[in-house]
Amino acid sequence: KPLKAPRNADFSTSEELTKYDDVTGYCNFYELGSGKRHPTANAHWLKTEPWSVEIAGEVKQPGKLDLDQLLKPHDLQERVYRLRCVEGWSMVIPWIGFPLAELIKRVEPSSKAKFVAFETLMDPINLKGQQRPILDWPYQEGLRMDEAMNPLTLIAVGLYGEVLPNQNGAPLRLVVPWKYGFKSIKSIVRIHFQESQPRTSWNFHAPEEYGFYANVNPQVRHPRWSQATERRIGEFRRRKTLVFNGYGEQVAHLYTDMDLSANF
Amino acid sequence: MWQGTLGANPIEFILRNLGDWTLYLLLMTLAVTPLSAWAPLAFLRRYRRMLGLYTFFYALLHGLSYIGLDRFFDWELLWLDVVDRKFMTAGMAAFLLLIPLAATSNAAMIHQLGGARWRRLHRLVYAIAILGVAHFFWLTRADFREPQKMAAILAFLLGWRLLDWMRKRHVPS
């Protein structure tokens, strides 16, 4: 289904786009299978209609919004972001969406809201990956409030001029381009505002490998993959990984008083 | 066009396939002795050396594609991989231990070493297999079904040998 939106050049890289078939054919979405091609083959497991998102916790406007209600007030725009996976590969993807900050302002979080927690759809009957304890389902992610409010943080509903394919996290997902891809949670059904740091799936699964912050950082050694370099999908040679995935100018100030090797 | 068959990340695909086959061949090599204990399958013994050498050959291709294709001869990165990551340490150790076995897999070397010493040397294959399965386990980030299968098969193959050894030891002479 086509979905058009004007490109926001201020928030877009001019790097060459990763091919559509690779963006939609090489995915990590364990609910749809744990191989890279499984989510595409099993995309039909994900039922996106009807869809609603629960807004809960420390907000003045809690409640359940169905997808149309949630999207209606927001103007969509296209943004071309780099995506860096913790596994050592990267892509350049033209997302369509709107800043998460707009949605947060709309639901009016209270002063107690220090973090935002997100949850993916839990549907083990259809999402067969959830029938086995690969991760502690449902998939959970979270951001600190200032990270969530950063103008780079996007709620995406499309890519490449069309509605988000299921394997890429339909009907709506998070995109946080300066963090490893697993922070950009897919197929969101719940947004919870809270005072304490939320539990996140990969951090819970292997805390020595996946931190809560998970900012792209070539200097922090990872027990499984070297993060110094990455392979841009479609290229042969590895390229050097940039700190904050090259978005330092926009986000480095969020972490000025933090030890990034302890809070990796 | 070649990307159509190898997927979006062909180097990762090649590396993974060669690794899978190294492990399959290694387990097939280790399966020869238990299977050929059953008389109708005794002919399998003839293929054990060939399977062992294929294991080495695949391990070599797996290692070379890691060094050449994936890391592109970045020796500093490779060294950090081996010391920082236990799956790499295990994999590298397994490969290094395979070299003397491959080098002595010919009639001349068996003759030179003598049967007893040759057999003792080639018991290294048990350590290699354990390191190989550990390598697969430790590189898996979630969903451990595949490494679990390999570990179960290896446990069976090593368990059979242990039982066989105990049985032979207890036969009154």
C-alpha cells in the first residue's frame, strides 16, 4: 500500500539507500522466526487489523487509542536514517513517520514520568516465535524521557513510500537511529510512562551484552561482536562505525555526565 | 544476481554455511566408529579418514573466509576477536588442533608415528569436537535449538565411546 510523505531534508542523510529487497528481506523479528529471512516468509503471522495502542502510567491522557485515532493528528514526513544493528551490519532506510515527541506532548506525561516503556504485540497463537522462550515475551524496550523527546526519535508507519511491511514492524514502530537496532521496537501495542528505568528484553536476556542505553559506540567492547566496524548491506568492505552512529551532534549532549562504558 | 541466492549479507551467509558444514562433517566423522561397530555398516570405516580430511578442509575455508572476506585481513581486529570473545577463542583452538590431525592423516605418517602414538594423537578429535560445539553455542545470541541438537549428537557419540571403553575394560581376561 503506497504511503507518501515529504522528505525532511534536515533529518535525512544523503547516503545511498539500502535496496528495498534487503531492507524488507533481512530482518531480526524473532516473533516471526529467528532466521534473517524468516520474518519476511512468515510476515502473514502478524495480524495488524484491528490495532490499538494503550497509553498508560504517568500521563494525564491515558487510554486505548485505535491506530487511526493515534495517527490522525500527526503530519507524516520521510526521514532517511542510518540503522546500525548490534550484529555488525547497517542499512540506510527511508522511513515515514512522525516524531515521538509530538505523541508524548499530546498525552501529557506528569512530572513523575522519567522513562517511557514500549511493548510489542503478544499473540503466541499467531506469532509462533512467542511459543518458545527465545526471549521473555512480550518484547519490551524503553527510553529515558529526554531520549524519547529528542527530535530524532521517530514513530515510523512506513518505509520506501509505502505502509510498513509486517516484517519491519507494522503498523507502527520506534526508530532511534543513534542506538543499536534492537532498541527500535516493532509492532507497538503499549506505551507506558514511568518513574523507574524499564526492563528491556535483550538487557534482561544477557545484561553483559546489551545495556539499557545501547548507544552505538565503537569504543565499547562487546563480548560477541566487535563494534569497531560494520558492514553496510550491499557493500563488500567493512566501514568504521561512528560514535552515536554519526548522530553525535544531535544527541551527545544527552550523555555528557555519564560514563558510556559503564552505561553501555 | 548472486545476491539473490546468498541473501542481503552474502559474506555472513557463506561463513555460516561453511561453519555449519564443518560441524556436520566433524560429527559424521565421529559417527563412523559407533555405526561401523554394527557388522553390516563395517564398510563405513573406509570413509573415516576422508570425512576427517573434509572436516579440516571446511574448517580451513571457514577460517579463511572469516579472515579474508569478513575481516578483510584486519589483523588487529582479528587478534581482538580471538582474545575478547570466547566463541572465537574456542573456534581458533579447535582449528589449530585440527592441523596436526590433518597432517598425520596419511599412511606414511601413521607408519612413522606407530599405531599407538598415532591413535593417542588422534584422540584430540574429542577435544576439537567439544570446542567446535562450544564455538557454535557461544556465538548464538538466542534460540539455542541448533547448537543444542549438535551438543546432543556429540554427547551421544562420546557417551557411546565411554560405555564401549568401560565394557571392554570389564571383560575378564
